[in-house]
Amino acid sequence: MILLSINNSSEVVAQKAGRFIESLTPAGFDEAKVEEQVIRKLIENLAAEGIHGEIAAVRGIHLQEKEIHLAEKMHVRRHDHF
């Protein structure tokens, strides 16, 4: 299993859409938009290589150094098979 955490969503949105748009959008929205793009590209690239699997965007899992912390409440925001 691979766990990926994106830490600079706001900066990516600001870079792609501009600082003004970034200042109007909440951080959670920025994170979701960046995750959607990353998931879409991962699926495209992995499927092109003939790799089959599943991918999920999950709220409530946090990486901190070499530990995984689980929140009391977890939510699968998106789940796809490829």
C-alpha cells in the first residue's frame, strides 16, 4: 500500500489559478481539487502501464514522520478501481 500526503495544495492552486482565486477558496477546497488532479493522473499513468488496483482519497489519516495517526472519524472521499 502506498500512502501519499499532499502538503502544498494552496500553493499549487495559487500557482495554477492565481493568488486572487487561491485567497477566495478555503484550504479544504484547494486540497480536494489538487487530490482530484493527482488521482486522475495516477490512474491514467498506472493504467497505461498495465497496472490494476484501487485508489482512495481518505480524510482522517495523517502522516507524522514515521507514524500514521488515525482520526476518531474517518471518511473515504473518493474510491476508484483502475
